Amino acid sequence: MNTRTGNTRTGGNGGRRGFLSMVGAMAAGAALYALPLVAPPPVAIAQPAPGGDRLKIGIIGSGRIGGTLGELWVKAGHQVMLSSRHPENLKELVTRLGPLARAGTPREAAAFGDVILVSVPYGALPQIGRDYAAELRGKVVLDTGNPVARRDGAMADEAKAKGTGVASAEFLPGVRLVRAFNTIPSRLLRGEAHRAGERIGVPLAADDAEAMQIAMRLVKDAGHEPVAVGPLARAKEFDVGTPVYAKGLTAREVKKGLGIE
């Protein structure tokens, strides 16, 4: 959540085809997503989730949310490319994470992943949609960004008025978009991952049912509980300022707040 904010490996080529078949801008914001980033501290998590295919995940924006999710997903057994315009600044993090992690540029991450996480200041989203359109086309893209007018300018107010799910789909045409991880503060994403008892609920919205299933799996692999809300138009119900935003609610509480049985 930025309020400052696969090829899969399966038993054969059929598995890979199966997964793949399912699976300006504000100048200040654009500059922010490209800046070198400091590697986040380690997270304490449970053992990798059993079962399922290993996914290839490219992360555009390796800050508090992107960097934490990259680490959680590596620990769950996925291949992850974290990115920066200066990927050498991610060397310490990827070395610590081991052979399933690597560093690259944002374009390389967009090309690497069968699933892409975009976790950047919202004002940078239109430029990402333009710059990496070819690499992102047809892929499952998880968008975590939140529009903030004081940082992103007038486009933030326009996005909030439309609903961020609808606005993000316009900025990222041709992708299989899921709104995800925009409601959970980074300290909880990291500190409460894989906790005992009821886990923090992460609301999700998508127009593509298979993309939703992939996102739900990745929420679980990150140690939290997915809540499938509905199509992208319903992402407005968990945008900035809504009752379920940034409160660390359990999945049961999120469902109650959104009127989901």
C-alpha cells in the first residue's frame, strides 16, 4: 500500500501453458518509483506453503510493500525479481534471500514475471502502463497503489472519484488486473504475516476469475487471508478512507464491513 504512500514450474509443458492461459504521468511519482531503494529488514515468517506450482513474480517498486512481499513470496517458494532503476542497490537483499531471488530493472521485472506486482506511488502508474505495455500485456498484475492528492496531484482525485479499480484498469490496459494489498499497512504486512489465529484480511477485486484465484493464493502465501470482494468496480469499497482501509482487520471483520457473507 503506497499511501506515502510464473512461468509456473509444473510437471511439463502442458502445466506451463495452462498457467499462462489463465494467467505525462506525474513526473514526481514516476521519479519516485525509479529511485534506488534501501533493502527492507528481514521478516519472520512460517515455512513455505506446501503444494502448488512455483510462480515467477516480477516486482515493480521494491519499497516497503513490494520488498516485503518479495521476501515473503521467496520464502513461500516462488521465483521473484525485485526491481529498481539501479538494481545493484538490491544486491544485499537478493543475496540474503538466496537463489530464488534476483534483481533487475523495472522493464526486466515486467518481462520476467508471469505475475507482476506494481507497488509504486499512484502518480507513476500511467507511465508504467505506457513504458511496459508490451511486457505486461496479458499478465496478471496486482496493483497496490493508493492515490494521494498531495503527492500525485489532480489525477489522484479523479482516480478516487472513479474508484481506483476502474482508474487503474485505464492506466494499465491489456493486463489481467487485481486490486490487492492496498489496505494493509507495511508494518502489519511484515509483522503479522503467518500469525496464529485469525489472520489479517486482504480485500481483492478483479474482473478476471482466474487472476483472482492467483491473487488469493499469493495473499495466503504472504501469510494473510484473502477476501474476494468482486469485480474491479467494487474496489472503491476498500479505497483510501473507507471503513476497512488500513485498520488491520481480520478477514471476518473485512467481510462484515463490506457486507460479504
